[in-house]
Amino acid sequence: MTYKDHFVVEVKSNGKILRVKDDAVFLPFGSEYTLLLKNLHSRRASVNVSIDGDDVLDNHSLILDANSSTELEGFLRGNVARNRFRFINKTKEISEHRGDKADDGLIRIEFAFEKPQIQPMIEKTIKEVHHHYDPPVKFSYYGTNADWSYTDNKSSAGKTPHDGESVMYTQCASPSRSINSNATMDSLGVQNISEIPNVDEGITVKGSEVHQQFNYASIGVLEESNVIVIALKGLTQTGGTVAQPVTTKDKLTCSSCGTKSKSSFKFCPNCGTFLE
């Protein structure tokens, strides 16, 4: 599990949540996976997802309701996820054909919460009608015309929607304003993507067919966004190929003494050997 500012991202394979170690998930080449997104905030969240530096939501965003979750099963085309995420070995042939990118092997989740919609206080002054001179009587009340923002698929400028215009979509709903997918991580106060070591042993491609439907919706003004980055790795830290994914419920067996430990342990509690 990777947690940041009331938001959780988990990688799942074969229906099981995988262990995250040092912001990385070790996954066998050829495995298909999904992304479980959890909004633990009391307000809705708008989410953008990119893998290997490419937007996987077809230039849309997802909206997660407050205290809710959704499992993204694959690449979106239009408003339907049609192919699962499949992690494969980036061979020499693949590298020569598509090239190498600094963000290969990286899952980047950018999320922003909806701002609280506080109705402004509107003050009006009226005069009571009397036959003598009285000072004005002031009455205050709360207006109901709170501002909201909207963005269609072609523009990020806030405006009021017209009949026939389309908005972006997602499973619980979908966003009216897209988070800037080109924003650098430095501008968000976290490590720049170029400073992360090049993860070149695997990439994500389109896998088996799936049909996950999303719906149109809108969302209000968003706060400043945050970013979660998870690296997918098909090689162990000692250079071997990952044979099977480690789930959050798996026990790790020490290669030196055979002691079984929780999957969150980095070193054997018995002999101190590094656990893989």
C-alpha cells in the first residue's frame, strides 16, 4: 500500500494486493495487474493516471467520491477500459523499436481534492418605511449561488456547460477539470521524475480484453494536486527474475536460516539476512 494525503494506491495481481517495498512492486514478467485507488478524504477527488509516461485514461480523469474506492482494470478508450495492464520484459528488440524513456516502469498517480463549497455571505441593506427618520436596518443572509467550475474535453478553462457539450468521465463519476498531466513533480514539491533511476527492465502494454464502463460527470474547483509514484520491477535486487509476486499476506522465508517473517520486513529478525 502507498499512502499520501488521504489517498491510497495499491497494485493488484490475480485479485491479490501486492507488497510495496521502497516504493516498488516486484512483479513477474507477463503478469497482468490492476490499480486499486482509494479516496479516504471527506471530499471528492479527481485522479489522473500515467504508466511509462503515457496517459492511460485517454485524456480523461477519474472522479472518486468521498471515502470510496475504484479498481482501474486497464487502458481506457473512450469511456471503456478495453485492455488490461500487462507487465512485460523490455527486450532489446522492444527497446530498439520504441526507444527508452526515463519513466519506463513507473506508475504515476496525480490526484487533487475538490475544494469545499462554502456559500458566500451576501449583505443587503433595506429601509423600513416609517413616518419618522430611523436609521437603516441591515439584514444578512447566505446566498445560494455558489460558484462551480467546468471543463469540456477540449478546454481547461472554467465555464458554464451548454447543451450537447461532453464532459470527462469516470467510474464513480468523472471530472470537469483535468489535472495538468504535464506538471513536473518539482512543481508539486516532490522529487523530479528525471532524478528517479531509470527503470529499464519492464514496461506495461495492453493485455487481455476487459470491459469496464465509465460514466460522464462533473466536479467543482480542485485544490493543488499531489503525486504518488510506484515502480514496477521484474528483476530482484540481486538481479534474478521475479518468480512470483509477493502479496501483503505472504510470509517471507529467509534464504539463510529459513525463518518466516511478515512481508513488511526488510531483514530477517533471526539472522539479519536481507529478505527478497
